[in-house]
Amino acid sequence: MGVPKRKVSKARQGERRAHLAISAPPLVECEHCHELKRAHHVCPTCGWYAGREAVVIEPVSPVEGQR
């Protein structure tokens, strides 16, 4: 069983994990409303996916009494 002889420094640990950074998901243009959306997901703006309306999106109206 391998046991480290010395503590691994934070710099070496960071070098090893350099490729683990989180990146933004790739975005594509919606065919229906031309807004940006995630690939292979329903458009959050219009609710269309694969050439048909998959989800009914209701318009949001401002609530009275709130700023």
C-alpha cells in the first residue's frame, strides 16, 4: 500500500486539479424565438422543443403592492 512520504503542497495539488474547473454550458439559438437556450433542453422563453410546444409558458405580470 502506497503512503505519501511528504505532504503535497497546495501548488502541486492545484496543478493536478487544473482541468477540473467548471465551465459555462454551451448555448444554442432556439429555432422558434431565436433566444439562447441550453442544447437538448426546452426553451425557457417560449417553451418549444424539437419543433413543437412542449411546455406552456404563462406570462408573468407584476404583482401589485411590491416594488
